[in-house]
Amino acid sequence: MNVGLIWAQTLDGVIGADNAIPWRLPEDMAHFKATTLGHPVVMGRKTWDSLPPRFRPLSGRRNIVVTRNPQWAAEGAERAGSVAAALDLAAEPWRAGATAVSTAAPSGPAVPAAAWVIGGGEIYRAALEYATTLSVTEVDSAVDGDTYAPKPDATWRVAEDTGWLSSTSGLRYRIRTYTR
């Protein structure tokens, strides 16, 4: 199964502060939705909790939440005890009575992923060994943070790069797709 990791980071690798994204970048949110729509998304429990309640579960996607707590449950989410278990679950047909997931080919990276890992830092690091694609939005902003993106090693190559763009929020950003 193809596994993608998708995140936005500063040039220093910051992806979060106080369980929130420390910038506003509407174009990245649109990219995230277009890329992950119709695919299972795997996230940690803290990432689930950070989503505004009106957006939980993320619509049009099978939501799989990794937590060590075997009692954890949330409407619209499936629990997994590890990243490996979550990816195994993502590979199975979606049997929940939730909204059907589109099987149409997604727009997005050069190598479409069958499942997308969407955070946070600990989950990204655990999932990196399974990944075939990384979709990284680089934000040209210096912010303090407490959560960092994993650093891809030399086996990853840039397959696509949008070049630097200007956001409606005034920030400069680029989206890079890595494959190995």
C-alpha cells in the first residue's frame, strides 16, 4: 500500500505550537483537503483533539486515530494502538457505516498514496519508515513551536516543487513532493 505523509512546516521544521498550527495559510488547507479527500487519514489522538469539533471527523475520509488508550472512542473515528496497526486498518475495506469514500484518483502528488498520515510529530516519525510519498508545504516564516517535522534522509528526492508562492495571508510558501 502506498503511504503518504502530509504536513506544513517552517524552514526550521516547526509544524506546531501548543497543539495548533501557528500560521494561517488557506492555500495549504485547500491542498491538504484536495490531497487527502477520498483516502484514509491516520492521525494521533492529539491531532484529532486539535481539530475543531465541527470538522471532526474529517469528511470524505476514513479517520483512523492512533492512541495507546484502548478505551478511547470518538464518533466517526476508528482507533488503532500503533501506526503499524493504523496502516493495516487503512488497507482493509472501509466497513463503517459512515459516508462512502470516493475511489476516484486524487489530485495531488506524483505518486498518489492510498493512505495519508496527517500528524502529529510523533506519528510522522513512526510512519516515516512506511512512507512512499511526502507532501511538505514549506512556510517562509519564523515561529516558535514545540512540535517538529521529521527530517527525511538521503533516500528521499524532490519529485515536484511549486516554487515560492504568495498566500492571501501574506506568507510565502512552496509545496514540495518527495518520493523514494
